[in-house]
Amino acid sequence: MTDMVVHEYRRGRLSRLALDLLEKRGVSHGFTLRYGGVSRGAFASLNFTSRQGDDPERVRENWRRLEEAAALPSRRWALVSQIHGAVVVRAAAGAACHHRLDCPPADAIVTSRRGVTLGILTADCLPVIVASADGAAAGVAHAGWKGTLEGVAVRALESLGGGDPAGAAAGLGPAIGACCYQVGDEVYEAFREKWGAGFVRKVFKRSEPWRLDLQKANAVQLIEAGLKTGNIGVVPLCTCCRKDLFFSHRRDGERTGRMLAYACVSSAGAAD
Ligand SMILES: [Zn+2]
């Protein structure tokens, strides 16, 4: 697996985390950091939702700043109303739903259309970006433990089309790490029942209580689905440990912001 590269945008005050193996396939993407926005207090400063109590005007300005800094088409977002499942939807043409109102209930979204940016919001859950071998199709997935249990990243990968998954790529963004992600016996048992004893040996750390490695779990699932290990990129940072960089639901409770993972097919992508 390969590691991240930090890119500064040419305009504005924002930075993103990005992965070379997605860039090489022509997929413009980023995992946002919490600074460079206008939100205050618990939401300081680059927060992408008003659902937890942030001022909607400030949230709108944060979206605008990202669009400007990353040179993304204004208000051409395809988002989903995330429900911790494994349903994948295709981005509709001209999608524009900034605050997840009227967004379809799903946890992954794929497209081969240029000019539409896919987005997933997280604050500990794992954001996964997948791309076909030729970069003509891309997807984003929201993988907390429930979505991971249901195999949401593999579903997104399969929805890209394009045949052999061996040349496809996946980027695993910042998420709560095994250092901090304690889960109960019921979570361990659910994974053992569905994915087997070998799987849980790889992805749970034996302790009291269990600790789950979300990135490892999704990587193992993607490799079992046919992805090559060398085509998986990982941002090796824990959202709960790194208060300077990320919002964290586990660390800060309900009243905290959300980061955005986004992706769009660009020059190499085919229009449809
Ligand atoms: Zn941690």
C-alpha cells in the first residue's frame, strides 16, 4: 500500500490530503482538513454540514471556498444522505444538493460523468475513493463499522464497471485508527459471522474491549474482491488522535464538524 501526499491548492488557504495513485488515473480528489474555513467554536473551521448546529451561512462559505480553491464546478455536487448501509447510487446529471437535503439515502455514489463532484462527509468513519483502471469512472463510499460490515467499498468498486478490478485503485482516507476505535463484542461477533475467523484476526486488535482497524478491514475486503495491494493508497492518520487536523465524533461528541472526501473524473474520464 502507498502513502499520501499533501497538496496545497494554488488559490485560497486550503490544503487537502491526496493520493498519487488516484491522481495518476486522472481522478481529481481530496480529503479535507479542518482548517482554512470560517466556522467557529466546535466547528472550527472548515466544516461541511449545518446538521450538528453550525451556522448554515458559514457552512455555505466553506463549500464556496473549497470550490474556489480546488477549481470545482460551483454547486455541481452529488451527495447522499448517509445511513450506514451499503447502497450505491449513480450520480444524476446536474446534481446540486449542498446540505444533503433531498439526497438519496445511500452510502456510496459513483459516476463516469465529467463536471459532477462526488462527496462523502465523515468525522471518524472511513472515506473510500475508488477509480477504474483508466480513470473513466470514480466513486466515493462512507465506511463506518456498519458499512464495512456490509462491504460498502467493494460494492462501490463493483459499481464502477470496466471489467477486471485488478487495475482499479482505491484511496482510504483519514479515519479513526485502531489506536482509538474501541468496539463492543457484538461488533466483533457480527464481523466474525459474516467475514470469517481469518478476517477478524487481521482487522481486530485483541484487547479489552476490541479495537477495530477500519482501513485494514476495507483494504482486506478490496483485495479479496480482486484489487491489487499496490493499488490501494492509505492516509495513515487517526482522526481521533489528530485534533489539529480533523473533526472526530468519538473524541468530541455530537457537536463537531464534518470533513469532506470528494472525487471527480477529469481529463482522462469519459463523458456520457
Ligand atoms: Zn488514534
